[in-house]
Amino acid sequence: MQVKAAEPPAAARPGRLRHRVRPQRAAPPRRWSRKVQGLGYAAPTAVFVTVLFLWPLLLVGRMSLSDWPLLAGDQGGNAPENYTDAVDGTLFWPAVRFTLLYTAIVTVALLGLALLLALLVQESRPGAGFFRTVYFLPGALGLASASLLFWGLYSPTTGPLGRTPARLGLADEPVSFLGTPTSALLSTVFLVVWKFAGFYMLILLVGLQRIPHEVYEAARTDGASRAQIFRRITLPLLRPSLALSLLLCVTGSLLAFDQFFVLTKGGPDNSTVTVVQLIYREAFQRLDLGTAAALSILVLGALLLLNVLQFRGLRRADES
């Protein structure tokens, strides 16, 4: 008697499947909904930039090509006249030279002092947090308020700084810190350095704390001196923070207005007139918005060119 082998179940027989399982297709991504969500997230920023930047920029460009008085009047086009009037003005080139000189002095003094302060409070030692706070405190004061404070301190009649040398017998009369072009410039530089040194110290301090301590320990083990460590390790690794500080300092100095407007009013004898002060004078003293807009466009172009050159120079330094 022969016993037949049991047949495999129908589901396991090849070629005899009754119901084939079809793979389920993945649901198509909701690209449209994602685009709508992205537009919804970007819409407030786009409206903000359009209303407060792009539209005013287009309006300034139109004003720079038109005869646009501050008060009611004809707004006819005069394409090159505003730019030629701005460049041919008696105060244009002196204001440009003074702004560049002020920028150079402030940048060197401010970043040098900020780096020194950052190095002093770099290590976590007793009292370091206190000094960090003290150095940063002037940065919390508004620039206009600080300028008004120093205007009172510099006053030869009521200010303590102006009267103290005469009381101590160091001068025959109260010192006028804002009476000459050189003293007015240096007094304003002192104000700016006092106010912003703590801010730039904080930027550089963040960069210093990102440098690994192992690098310093290895350099000390190899017998490197402090000067060699600073030149070969600290400065190269601190380059990103220095680049940011340099960019902010140069841009802010080229756009200086508040400190000179409060302290010197452009004097004595228009020796401390900056480019932004010149724009203010054209717009609100001579009531000529067309020329003021042309000056604004020139300043914007110069800042864009300068920033591009700075970025290229820093990129080449990083690649080398």
C-alpha cells in the first residue's frame, strides 16, 4: 500500500496563488500644503522687509532722481543734477575725509581695547564675571544718552572734566574739550570707545572661549611663549570673531551721526561734519530731499562695495 505525500498548501504552491498581495503605494507627499505653510511662515518677514526696506529704498531712489523739496512743491525729474550737486558741495569731500579718518581711529582703538579686555577676563577666575559685567554696562546706555552725558562732562562751565584741570592748577582756565577740531575728534572717539568696548569685548570673548584649551596646553608643553601663542594660535583661531567685529565697527563708524550731532553739532567750523550729518543738513536744514536722497544712495553704494571687499579679503585670508 503506497502512502501519498501530503501536498503543500495552496498558498505555498508556486504559480497557483489565488490572491496575490499587491504592494501598497505610498501616499503622495503634500507638496502644495508644505509650500503654503512655508509661504505662511515667510509672509510676515516678507511684508516687514518690503514695507520697511524695499519700498523706502525705491522711494529714495526715485527722490534722488527728482527735484523733491521737503515742503510742498514741484517734483519734476532732474536725473543727474542731485548727484552732481551732492558731489560738488563745499562740505562733501571734507565730510568724506573726516568720516574716513574717524573710522580708522575708532576701529583701531576700539578693537584693540576690546581684545585686551577680552583677554583679561577670558579665564574663569574670581571676579572675572564682575569685570565682564562692568565692562559691558556702558553698552546698555543709548548712544544719544551717552553723548548727552559726555557733553555735560566736557562742558567748560559746568562739567567736572572741563573745570578740574584749572582747579588743580594744571591749566590757567577751564579746558574746552570740544573747542578745537583735534580735541573734538579725540573727545568723541573717547566717548565711542568707552561705550562700545564692552560690546565688542563680548563678541571676542565668545570667540576666545571656543578655542580648545588642549591647543594652549600643547603649545605650552612645546615651550611656546605667550607672544608666540597669541600670534600663532589665538589670532588665527579668533579670526571669525575679529571679522565680525571689524565689519560692525567699520559700518557703524561710517554711519556715525548721534555722537557728533549731540557733542559738536559739526563744529568747530564744520570740522567734524560726517557724511550722515551732511545728509541731515541737506534734508532738514536746506529742505532739499532730492540731494539728501542722492547722498544716501552714494553712501549705500560705498557701504556695499566696502563690505564686498571686506568679505573677499577675509575669505582669501581663510583660504591661505
